Amino acid sequence: RLAFYERTIYWFGGWNIFADYPFGVGLGNAGFYFVDRMNSLGYGSYEIRNLLFQTDIILNTKSLWFRLLAETGLIGFSLYMTWIYILWRSSSFIQKSRDALMQIVGLAGKFFILAYLVEGFSVDSFALPYQWIIAGLITASRLIVQREGSTLSESSNAA
């Protein structure tokens, strides 16, 4: 039931929190700053008005990327994006394996990261298990491929 208009209000609210607090407001605290930094057009939305005045929930940014910026600031966001980049590089490394299954895992890792980057604009939670399972799969597969490569180089050095 969320329309794009409301999403942009949430996103710009998160961006405004980040603009006021470039080092973040702390994990889980963006909702406490949201209403003060929300665009006044948000009051024209039935959904936002209902959430503000008829429920006891705290509004949030509805986007992982804006939430990370608002809550952890530039440093936390940069660290998280560095981790995503390392996962991408690991997926590329896995794709260079001689094993076809590992090549598929590397490709699946890249598809996951691309989808995750897009999905981050509509989901703002770290509590979904698939993201941690695939990140663990990428990490474990890289270790396997790396050991596979070191074993091959050791056997060729021994010969």
C-alpha cells in the first residue's frame, strides 16, 4: 500500500537527518529525528498522517541506504559499502575457479549484490536471513577457491 510519493518523503527525511548529522545519530535512532526533518509535504499524505497521529510507532526512512547514512553517518555507510564491494570482488574471484559449481556460486553472488543494492531502497532491515546466508556462502566459497588454488600451486611446485 505504500506509494512512491510516501517513499520519497521517507527517503528525503533520512537524507535530511544525514545532512544535519553527517556522523550519524546512532543505530536505531533515526526515527526520533525523522518528524523534525520530514518534508512538510508529508503531512499531505494520509498514510504518513495516520502513522504519525493514530499509531504509536516511530517513523523510519524505509530505505537501508538512507537509514545507514542517517544512523551511522558517512563512516558507517562507507564501511558497509566497502564490505559489499569486498563481496563483489570475492564473487569475481570465485567465478575464476575451474569448478563449474563455484563459477555458478560466483555469478549468483554478483546477482545477489545487484539485487541487494536495488532492494535497499525499499527494505530497511538487517534482520532478513537471506542476506547473511548468501554473504556467508560467498565468503566460504572464496576460501574454498583460494585453498584450491594454493593446493594446485603447491602440487605444481612439488613436481
